[in-house]
Amino acid sequence: MKASIFCSATLFTWATLAFPSNILQGDIKANLLKGSDISPDTLAEITALSEKIARDLEIKSQGGHVKRAFNAEAQRISITGDHKYIKPGSNDLRGACPGLNVMANHGYLPRNGMASITQLTAASTEVFGMSLDLSAFLSTYAALVAGDLTTVSIGGKPKSNGLLVGLTSSLGLLGEPMGLSRSHNRFEVDGSPTRGDLYTTGDVDSLRLELFEELMAMPLGPNGIDSDVMTAFRLKRVRHSIATNGHYFAGPLTFFALNPATYLFTYRLLANHTAENPEGYLNAETLMSFQGVTKNSAGKYEWAPGREKIPENWYRRVIGDEYSIAAFTAEAVGTELANPELIRLGGNTGSPNSFTGVDVDHLTGNVLNAQNLLEGNNLMCLALTAALQGTPDLLGGLVGNVLLAVQKLAGVLEPVFAALNCPEITKYDSTVFKAFPGAGSAL
């Protein structure tokens, strides 16, 4: 009994000190107070990851994150030995994210397609040069919204009795986790570069060759299929979704973070970095390999689901120039400023071209508004707040221990909020999205 009381007291003390003040409001605070005991090991794991991210961000802020020169030995990603390509077997899980599929196909993630937060974080940093804060956020968020809070299937529903032994009794799951393939508007969103919208196609996992062909037909930029090319294609795809998908939806997380990420990550993380092109050059052959696309004898594109490969002689981002949340934020905001039509929240109300906007001030109690949304890091602060504030609603009815889920995500985001100097958002009213049929449980 004493151990139980001590654990609960420690948990609430940690939560009060480490959670940013803007998330200890309303329903989330109530969930914290109702939470059940968390094991000391779990608490230590969350605290250690939070502290590691905080240290990394502090070093970067003090100039300790210095971009270095191209280093072939350090940047070349191995595709031999333990990391040779092996096509997935009949029981191996693969999904819509080519980056996760390719890491599983080369053994950087478990080849069965089920990975822990730690494995996802480490592999994303090693292979693609993601910064710790970005890889930890994406990995933790994936495990919460599509996994069992610790582990996630990179594809569909696990083909076993859950991901962890004893999970149902220990974490209160009412059913098996469904995997990332069942997470529309949580990861895969409307207006994707190579996947269709859920409402119009019913399938957000499969690469659509007509979209891939459109992307391949785009005029190349100075660095091949670079950020400018991907932004131009993003505009085409968003316009097309609004014009054809009556359930098109753009929420803070989906439109300000997840949607631009699918475009910016394509160049920033898949480009081949060489001594001649240290910033990275992305050509068609490299992108095709990462997407599992080939050309047949007639010159037509073909897609093999789950067969994504790391190209030969492929080099990741320069060591010391890992792609961070801050770098992504700066690029995403720059894109919005250059293309004002991307600065909008809302969605279609049931029919194509019925887009209706939502005022940011109504969503945040006027902490953020049209005048200050693009100041500083406010846009990404809003997107990350949406992820954090929406977690209890997403998991309600699925996970009994909502406290553990919120705690894990907050542990990762707390130092990020601090580093981005986010304003205190004491109100986040997601009910403003109820008018949009495509919103569902989106953020």
C-alpha cells in the first residue's frame, strides 16, 4: 500500500512540474487526477526521455549543434549484412509510411513490422537524420494513437494476440491496437502526395500511381524533387481534395504539421547527400526506390506494396544537421507565408468546394488569432497543442489508462514547448470542428 501511495504522489508531482501549464486545464487535468498507478520503471523511462530531449535542445540553443562537413563513412547507410533488403513475409506488417516500411525491410526496425518507441526513435535518427525531438514525438504519438502506448504496428492490426504479453490487463485496452494503417487524420491525412483521401477512395494505405506520375511530371528544382517542387505539388493536391472530397478536413495538427510533413520530409529525409550536394539531391530513381516503385519494360510505373528499399550508395543528412522540429517549423511557416491559401483551418461541409473556415481565436480563446498565428513558432505550437490536448478524446473508450498516454506524450513535448517559446494556451475548443463530417476524431 505504501508503494502504491508513493507512486501516485510522485506521479502527480512530476506531472505538475513537468507538464506545460497550458495542458493542465479542464478535462485533461481531471484525467490526471483520476489516473491509476504508474510503475516506477515507466515513470523513469518517460522522465529520462524528456530530460534527454531537453539537454539536446539546450545544446543546440547554445550553438552546440554545429553543421559539419559531408562525411561519407558516417553518412552512408548500410544495406548489407544485417541490413540487407529482405522482402516482407506473409506475417510481416507494412503500411502507408514508406520510411517505416523501408527501415523494417532493411532490419533497422524489427522485420515483423512491430516496433517500440525506443526502436522507432533510434532508427529514424540513424537512418534518416531526424533530430531526437522530432523522432521521439512522432514515435511516441504513433504508439499512443495507433499502438498499445509502448509499441506500434507500422501497418494494420497485429496478427497475434496483441503487441505485448498481458497488455489487456495491465493497460486496460478494450481491444487490440489497430496499427498505423487505421489512423486516418492522425497520421495519413487528406491531400497526401501519393495516397488518396479516405472519403473518396476508401483506401489511404495504397500508393496511387496516377498521383506518383503527377509528381514525377513536376518540373525539377535546383536540388531535383526538392522542397519547392513538393510545395507546388502540395498546392495542387490540396486544391484537388477541396474540389473533389466533400469530407475534406484541415485541422491544426493535420494541416499545419502532418500534411506539410509528408511533403517536406520527402525531400529533407529522402534526398541523397554527397560531397557535391551536401544539402541533398533527390532524383526520380532514389524516390522510386524509397516508394517501392519500378518501371516495367513498357516504361510504365508499377508499385509493389511493402517492397520499399534504401537505394545503393545512399547517404543520409550531414551529421550535426539533423532535421528538428525547429527546422521543420521554420520551413513550414515559410511555406505558409509564401502561399497564404495554406493558412486556413476548417473543411468541406459535406459536398465538394464547400470549404468553410474556422477562426483560430475561437479555437484558442483568442490567445492565437489571424494576426499572431505566424509570429514566432505559434503555428507549430498550435499544432502540437492539438496533438496533446486531443489525446484523451482520441483514446477515450480504447485505453483505460488515459493518464499514462497523456503523460508519455507530454514528457516528450514539454521541452519542445519550452524551446519553441510557446504561448500559454489555456483553452482549446475542438467543438468548433463538429460542423465538418471529415473531422471525426481528428485533431
